[in-house]
Amino acid sequence: MLSINLGLTLTVVGMTTVFSFLVLLVLIMSVSSTIIQRFFPEKTNLDINEKKTNDKKVKIALAIAVSKAKEEGLIS
């Protein structure tokens, strides 16, 4: 009878330890996810589109500058 009690005690202690570890793991992952999202947010499509728009505006400005420089004879 002693070995059955010892086996059940060991099983309960082991399962409680594993359950506690998993709960702690889930809590730590949730907190770290919140912290990471707050300080390192993902770029949204708006940010990417804004960058593309800025690139297009820079290209247009360069094209205008080159054409005006050609008109004025600064470059050939």
C-alpha cells in the first residue's frame, strides 16, 4: 500500500510541477509579446505606401531638376 501512495504522490507532484511551469511559460510569453509589440511595432501598409510615395516624389523632383538643368545648359 505504501508504494501505491508513494506513486500517487509522485504523480500529483509531477503533474502539478508541469502544470505550474506551463502556466508560468504562457504568462511570460504574453508579457514579452506585449512589451515587444509596444516598443517594436510592425510596419503597417500605410507606412510602406508612404515610403513608396516619398520615393516617387523624390524621383519626380530629380527628373524636374535634371530637365531644368538641361534647359539652362548646366548639363548636356
